[in-house]
Amino acid sequence: MGALKTRKHVRFWLNDKLVELGDLSPTQNLLDFLRLQSGLRGTKEGCAEGDCGACTVLVGRLSGDDLVYEAVNACIRFTASLDGCHVVSIEHLRGEGGKLHPVQEAMVALHGSQCGFCSPGIVMSLYALWMSQPNADQKTVERVLQGNLCRCTGYVPIVKAARRALENGGQSADPLVNERTQMLEKLFALHDGARVEINSEAGRFILPANVDDLAQIFLDKPDATLVAGATDVGLWVTKFMRDLGTVVFTGHLGELHTILEGDEGVTFGAGVTFSEFWPLVHARFEDMGGFWGRIGGEQVRNMGTIGGNIANGSPIGDTPPALIALGAAITLRKGDKRRFMALADYFIAYGKQDRSPGEFVESISIPYLSREDQFGVFKISKRRDEDISTLCGAFRLRLDGANRVKEIVIAFGGMAGIPKRASNVEMALKGMEWNEETIALGMAAFEDDFTPMGDVRGSAAYRMLSARNLLKRFYLKTQGDLHELTRGAL
Ligand SMILES: Cc1cc2nc3c(=O)[nH]c(=O)nc-3n(C[C@H](O)[C@H](O)[C@H](O)COP(=O)(O)OP(=O)(O)OC[C@H]3O[C@@H](n4cnc5c(N)ncnc54)[C@H](O)[C@@H]3O)c2cc1C
Ligand code: FES
Ligand code: FES
């Protein structure tokens, strides 16, 4: 590697101004930066944990040669991670001739706002949709609003306002749409290939220049905290007031966002977000579609990464059970050494993963389902949208010509201290005829695999009963009987 340039400040566009920050805490969030430092108080603070969407702003970032604007939660987005981006707050919205923006106009006309506290966030979420998918259907409107809570208006007028704004169009007159090419050029000009390194009284953080640089930095500083989408780490700061020490940001690294579709399967960087992976879900893993739409809300899906979901080792992360059942593997990298392992082997015990200091998850590989495979993944949570799983079960089944179980992989989250395979249930089913009697045998074997804990999300007994019933549910799905039972529930 040639000599690397180092920059001592972060720079990004905020609405129509270029911002340069040299003395910046790694954990200062964008919401505070907007409200307290920039005097832009249109963006509101509700929960400060990524849940309510009152703080929604748009972040435009380069994706290959394109500029992508996404709704994000400013309360858990660290300002430092915005290097090279375009931040758009509600103050930047305007319609033709100084009028309200079409999205705002529709919200007013259709009574989409009462106390108004949630309204800027809702307008920003709808603005992102209006700009990127002018033909969005009702389902899509509802999906993009999953991460915006409104306590007083109710969603009917808001959804109607969204429909009206989409119908009215007007995108060709929108400044952000019109100035896209100029902004693209401005952002390219900010990407100078330098490492950003700030060591000030406010704290220390690094934005590596590329993945090789990340590997070297993390080898040298294995105690540093890696931050990808910050949808977990952000809360360590806003809720638990944790000091993260030296922070190494990874979300800007294009290499970690690559997706390679091969003949046998897909390999993608650990920094691929839930939203970036969505087209792959539609194209290759259709049975995960409903489930994918229940991970976080739109803002969390735009920020949160699959690598972060795996690396955090959470027993209730949603993707590990599904990916284990699909037979996924991960590549871990330390310096220039790489190792490859089945995802199931990565999780050792609660809070313990097979990852040594200085090592990070670089990529994830998932084989495609074969024509004989049947797959299902089911999430149980207290709230349908934007809620963490109480438990999550994933199933991949292959039958032989005589309707016997040739292969079955079952993995659960929320049933143990780690995402875990139900090996005894699998054994009870293997070689047996795929029918209700066999399912009953499988359901009885769950106690050999799991001793779940009870907590605020569900008692141990509830978890055990639900897990057993999910096996039944998967069976019904394979029989084509699930539709009537779960219409709209997944
Ligand atoms: C409102 C809200 C709703 C949520 N809903 C869901 C949900 O429905 N389902 C669900 O599963 N999760 C949910 N989450 C949790 C979170 O979004 C996910 O766990 C997400 O995948 C974390 O990814 P991230 O990139 O934001 O991780 P970060 O917060 O950046 O990091 C998480 C952890 O992973 C480490 N890390 C990140 N990348 C790497 C890497 N490449 N190598 C090694 N370590 C790494 C970090 O150091 C940290 O320890 C929700 C969070 C919020 C705030
Ligand atoms: S303030 Fe609630 S999501 Fe940010
Ligand atoms: S209008 Fe009051 S919270 Fe939505």
C-alpha cells in the first residue's frame, strides 16, 4: 500500500452548507449536532433510541456511481460517521415558489398532524419515499412508516396524505431531485481516499481509508470499538452513557457494502444494510420477504447492517437463525489473515463469540435454496412492527421421493443464550415421514435442546410453547395450509 493520506477533520454537506469539524466527539449524535450546534430545531427528539422516528432526517451517500438518499434516525447516528455525505433536515424542504413541499401540503390538507411533534419525522420518511418511489403502493407506504410513531393523529390521515402526495407528484420541481448531479459531484469531491483520524479532547476516532486500512488499524488497536450502522452501539451511548474509547467507523467503506451473486450463492460484505439486502431477498430468498419487513423500521433497516447483527452475538438478533438455517458461513479477518466458518459455529456462549481481539467479520456467504428445499422463518414479538424478537425460528427442509425427511436444519433465537440449532429436534425428524405424527415427535424433543429464560418479552413456558408451535406452523406452511392461518401476520 502506498503512503496513506490522513485528514484531521470530518466534512459533509448539511442542506446547502459544507460543514467541517475537527474537534468532535466520536459519540456526538447528529440530532444534537442539528439542534444544539446548528440551530436546526425542526428535527425532534422523542425516544433517543431509534424507535419513534421523530428525529428522522435524510442522509445522501455515494453508492458506486449513484447518490442514494435514505431516512435515518439522527438520534443514534454519530455525526463523525457522516464524512462524505449529504444530510438533509426538514428545514431544507420547500415547494415551488416558496410554498409548502407537496408532502407537507398533503399532510396539512388531509389533517395528518395534530400536536405536530412526530410530523417533521413523518414528513421526512414520506419525502424519502416520494423522491425515490413515486409509484409506491399502499403496502410500501405503510412499511416506510413502520419507524414513525404518532400518538395523537392516528395513521389513516397520514397514510392518506402519503397517497395524495404520491399522486400529486411534482418531483421534477424538487430542488433535491434537480440538484442531484451537482450534489453527486460535490460528494465525489469530498471522497479523497484519505484516512480520517481525530484525536482531540473530545475523544478519538478513525474512519479507515479502506478495508485493508481497517484491518491494520484494528490489529494495532484491538480494544477499539467498531461501529457500523450504530443501531446497537448508538443506544450504548444514548441509553447507557457508555464511553466507547477509541471508535473505528466502518459504515462508509464501500468494500463492505459489496454484494456478489455467484452461481451457487451470494457473498456480501458485513456492512451491507438490511435495506441493501432487500432486493436479494426478493430475488433469491422470497420466503424471507415478510420476515425481512419486520426487522426494525425503515430507518433502522437503512442503517443497521447484517454484519452488526451477527457480530453483536445477541441471542435475539433476527438474521442469525434464518442464516444458520440457510447454511450461511462468515469470513473473519485479522490483519491479512482470514478464516472461514459456518455461522452456527461463531456463537459459543452468551456474550462469547469465536472472534479474537483485532478480528472482524468481513463477509457473509449464503448458498441459494435448491429447488427441493422448503424454507420458513417466523418472528414472534410483542408488537408487529419495529420490535425485537421474543423468539425467532427458522427451518429448511428437504424431503426424499417418499415424503421422508432427508435433511432438516432448525435454528432458533430467543431460546438460549445464543442463536442455536435444535439438533435433537432435527434428529427426531430425520428419516421420518413428514406428517403430523412426526411433527408431534419433533415438538416433544424441544426440551432436549432448549431451556429458555423468562424475561419481559415472554416467560420460559411461553417461549417453549411458541417454539414448538412454530415447528407446527412450518409444517402447515409446507402443506400449503398456513395462508389461512396467518394472512397478513408475517
Ligand atoms: C429501533 C430499533 C429496532 C431494532 N429492531 C431490530 C429487529 O427487529 N431485529 C434485529 O435483529 N435487530 C434489531 N435492532 C438491532 C440492530 O438494528 C441490529 O442488531 C443491527 O443489525 C446492528 O447493526 P449495526 O450495523 O447497526 O451495528 P452497530 O451498532 O454498528 O454494531 C453492533 C456490534 O457489532 C460490532 N460490529 C459491527 N460490525 C462489525 C464487524 N464487521 N465485525 C465485528 N464486529 C462488528 C460492533 O462493534 C458492536 O459490538 C433494532 C435496533 C433499533 C435501534
Ligand atoms: S428520537 Fe426517537 S427515533 Fe430518534
Ligand atoms: S401528531 Fe402528535 S404525535 Fe403525531
